[in-house]
Amino acid sequence: MMRILATVSGGGALAVAVVALVARYLPITSHATMILAVAAPFLSVAAPVAMVVLALGRRWVLTLVAVVVTVATLWIYVPRYLGPPTAPNPAVDVRVLTANLAKGQADSQAFVALADAAADVVAVQEMTQEAADGLSAAGMNTAFPYRVVLPAPQASGIGIWSRHPIVHSGRIDGYSLPMLGTRIRIPGVVVDTTVLSVHLAAPWPQPIDYWRRDLAAFPETLRDMAERAGAGAVIVAGDFNTTVDMAPFRELLEQGYDDAGVQAGGGAARTYPGRGMIPPLIGIDHILVRNATAATVHAVAVPGADHRALHATVRVPVDITAS
């Protein structure tokens, strides 16, 4: 009887683990496949459970399958906690903070205090005119003398503040929500650094088509930024409304970018939800880097915001052509 129970429960756990593994590679065409991909890290815990239970039931073939699935799962998730690679060239540390301001509801005083203490470059999304005024009154423009801000109603506002000179900027249209690109002159770095503040459409609760369209178009923008930057670093920060476990997000990295959270060993770096009784469950805010290395990444609570902010220390090479 115990062997039958072990077979049934272990087989069920193995099925869940296989679904979690496969979900990471499926094209996301509906809310159902999206939810499976988002849930994959949680469902993958079933793999080692299946391995132990099936071994106790002496179902050796199924146990071997569970071992393979467990190893594959560890191969995927363990590198997220290993830490950053060694930077081969001299570099300047740039502290980057990105935050969704919840349609301007984030506490301005608290956010400015956080940014002033922890950042050199700040990217924000969902910045209303009221939020921009509140940040200015709280001292944001004093702490960060260089800025490009495009406030707008609801979720459409976006902005970048910097302690270092912004030498070029431009709005990027063609998406559900506008994006913002800048060139920042970092002291000691030979080639100016490109910094983007981005906000991709949400896949839920509205139809998923807007999100799919934004993700399909975004690789071209990333390629364009990489070509324009040349040997310069590129930092893309914002609300991607996408997790690392979604195949379309990982396709973005094929343009020569790394996810800072994964690269720095930041683990899950969960940023949503950022308020209420439920702790953050998923990481949908990201910082991507190209021609640079993320040294640290962690999520930070922002009073009033429905996302946690994401903070990274990015090592920008002094001169990447020296390698």
C-alpha cells in the first residue's frame, strides 16, 4: 500500500516538476502559459520531492527521471545565486536605481531619501506631473542635477535623473508606453554610457496582445541601442512586466545583454507586489547591462509604491577597447 501511495504522489510531483521545466521554454500566447511560466520557480520544488518519494517507493526508473529533472532544475536556478564574474578591466562603479512609482502614488520624500543615499542614476516609470512636482519639492533635482523627465497621466510618465552630465536624450515611441534613452558622461569612463528607462505593457488583466507586441518589438530597440553605443556600456532599467522564467524575456538577452540580477547572483530579486500583506513573489523589474558587469543587485521597498525598487551596482569599464 505504501509503495502505491509513493508511486502516485511521487509521480504527481514529477509531473508538476516537468511542467515547470517545460513552461520556461514555451512561447507565451495566452494568460495560461504566462501563469505557468511565472509559477515555474515555485512548481520546480516538486522535483526533489518527487525524487525522494519515488526512491522511498523503490520506483527506480521514475526515480532516475526525477533525478534528471532535479539536476536540470538546479542547473537553471543555482547560477542565480553564485555571484558576479570578475571584471577583467579597470571600471567605475555606478549605482543604478529603478522604480515604478505606482501612477505617482510613491512617497516622494522617502523615495528621494532612498535615491540620494543609494544611487548615481535613477530611472522611474509611472511618473505623473504631481509625482514629478513632489520629487522636485523633496530635493530630487538638487541631489541629481541632471535629468530628463517626461511626466504624463496614469502609467505613461517616465524619467531619468543623474549625478553625472546627460549629454544626449530622446524619447522612444512605438510602444504601449513611452521609453526614454540618454547618454551619460561618467567621469573616468572613455565612452559615454547609454541608459534607458523602459516600461513594457502589462500582460494582465488586460488582453495579452499589447504585452506580446511590446516584447516582439523590444529586441530591435536593444539592437539599435547597442549599435549606437558602440564600445560604450548600455544600462536598461525599468518595469519589464516579465520574469526571467519567461522565454520572451530571455530572448531579449540574445542582443548581447545580461540580466543584472542573474549576473550578480541576486537570486530571485522579487519586486512585485511591493505593498500590502502579500510579500513580493515575482521579479518583473529588471536592469540589463551590456559592456558592463553587475556587481550587486537587490530589491528595496518604496513606501506608497506597488513595486519594490531594484538597485544595482554596475561596473562600467573605463575603456573596454583596452581588452
